[in-house]
Amino acid sequence: MSVNLKRIISSGWTNFKRNSFLSFGTTGVMTLTLLLLLGLLFFQFMTSQVVAELESKVDISAYFKQDAPEDIITSVREELETLPEIDFVEYTSRDEALAEFKERHADNELIQESLAQLEENPLQASLNIKAVDSTQYASIAGFLDDHKFRASIEKINFFENELVITRINKISNGIKTWGLIGTIMLVAIAIMVTFNTIRLTIYSQKQEIEIMRLVGASNWHIRGPYLVEGAFYGIFAAIFALAVAYPSILVSSDKINVFAPSINLLAYFTANLWQVLVALFVAGILLGMISSTIAMNRHLKI
């Protein structure tokens, strides 16, 4: 068995070397495909980080009227905290809001003087609400809008942030959808190119295949080398893709980090190196072998 396997691998390697020009072109196209797949992976990581950062800054707040009793605010807060879509609820009293406002504008003498002249705290108590997922803010706002203590709530700022929240959700969903479409298109291109290369190899070896049939070679011995040839395309494509990707990530990581401090592409690549390697080689080998199988099923009648 091991001897037969070695012969099949050797034949596949011979096919790969024999059609050097075609092999170079096919490997190049598959390398480009794997690079784009890798690029989509990193682009998905970067955009997900950006969207996550934007989502972390999005919340809704319920501002209570100045005469709203403390027990009503506490009751609304406790009810909100029981909802499964709520991550946390932060209560800011009128005094805390005033203290934060003064601290935020400590360098503005005009504002400080204006506040000193006021006899009463003009700010409102509020509940700052963070959802588990940004798609859940509409239902939370609806809950507050229909609450029995709605008369004590002066403003719910979700309706002011609704457009921003909706856009964030559309961006996130759009990236996932177009990323999937792009991946499918790239895979189809790689399969077509490798398919044509294997088909040409089969046509060029018609006489050899006829001789192998006459001497009683098994289907495995005839088909095996083409599967191995397809796998070699994938292996070399993965090696070349890594050889291009790593320096590119090394150069671009610091530049990206300047504009988006939360995104460290090199750290992500390093932390997931083995997963990336396995995914890249498996994807390359599968693409090559699937293409070979399709070509053999259509053009190798044995």
C-alpha cells in the first residue's frame, strides 16, 4: 500500500512539474484566490472590531422629569435589569449629573459662573441603558415608551440615535453578506482554472491512460496522480500566499493601528497563526482536489 501511494504521489509530482507553465499559472491564480480569502478574513476582523467599537459607544438614555420620585426611577431600573436583552443599566442622579457636568467644563469660567448663579440644579436624573446587542435597542425603547411610569420620563434618546444604530447594523450585515458572496466567487474562479489545467493534463496523457487500462491498472492508480497534482497546486499556493501575506501584514499593521488603535492586525495574525495555517493549506488542498475530481468525472472515462 505504501509503495503504491508513493508511486501515485510521484506521478502527481511529475504531472505538476511536466506542465510547468500551466502549473505556474494555475498556482498563481490559486495563490491570488487564497490571498483574497485571507484578505477577506482580516477585513472581516477589522470591520468587526470597528463595528464593535461603534456599538460600544451606542446606548440609550431615559431622562426623568425633575419632580420624578426616586422610588419610581428605582422601580423602572429594576424592571429593566430583569430584561434578557439588557447588558447593564447605570443610574445617574441629578446631583451626580451636575457634578459630572461641572468637572467636564472645569476650564470654562463662563459655564462655572452661570451654574453658581442658579438656585436649583437644572439637570435631570437618567438611566443609561446598554443592550447585549444593538438590534435590541428598539424593543427596549418600546418597553420604556409603553411603561406605566411613562409620564415621569421626559425623554428617551433612542429616537435620536436610531439612525446611527440602524446604520451600524446595516454595515455589519452588509460586510457579512458581501464577504460571503466574494468568497464564493473566488472559490468558483479557482476551481475553474484548476479544472482546465487538469483537463489539459488528461488530454495530453491520453495514450498513457490507454496503456494503463490495457495493463489492468486500477481506477485509483489512474485517478490518484491527478488528485495529487491538484493537491500540489493548493500546497504551493498556500506557501506563496503566506510568503506574500506576512510581510504585508507586518508593514500595514502599524499604519492601521495609527488610525484605529483598537485594531492590531499583527497581534491577531500571530495569535491565530496555527488556525490561519491550517485553514489556508486545507482550503488550498481542497480547492485543488475538488477541481481535479470534477475534471476527472467529466473527461476521464474509466
